[in-house]
Amino acid sequence: MTRPALGPGRYGADDVEPGDWIDCGSVTVSAERILQFAELTGDRFEIHMSDAAARRHGFDRQVAHGLLVLSLVDGLKNQADAQFDARASKGGTGYSRRPFWRAMTWRSDSV
């Protein structure tokens, strides 16, 4: 049986256990959002651009970018009534030690 969603408030790691969840609401992934994301990022791989192109690759219809979906979910999470305490990193991951990757990218940086 699924537990009810956590109520409004802030929750730290010690406040939650496996099976706890928050209600984040939902957002529709429209063709317009997909095309706006393609324009913003330059990722115009054809499965993202049209139903016909996606079908040529074996999909039923236009496919949303994975990073678009991740961003939408993160936005919903950050607007929910129940919040998990933030954890941020200023580096220290394996990626930050690679010369082609920086821990932070700031406004006006080139990537």
C-alpha cells in the first residue's frame, strides 16, 4: 500500500525513509516545449523535432529531450509544498577533476 504524500514543510535526510514521497503536481510536455528546448540548447536530433522523424527511428511519436524532462521535474519539485533540505556541491566530484568539466558554470561563461 502506498503511503500518503508528505505534508507541507521541510524535510531533512533523517526525517524521511524509503517509501516517503512528495506531491509535486505535473506539467504537460507539449510539442512547443520540446521545440523551445531544442532552440535553446541546439539539440535538434530529429527524434525531438517531429512525429515523422521519431517514427523513422522506431518511436511512436516525437520524443522529449531527457534533460528537458529532468529540468521540468526539478522545477516541479522546487515548487512543491513539501521540500527536502537542499544539498549543493561546489565540486569534489570525479567530473570536476577532468579538464573539460568545471564544477560550476556561471552566467556569461562559455562552454
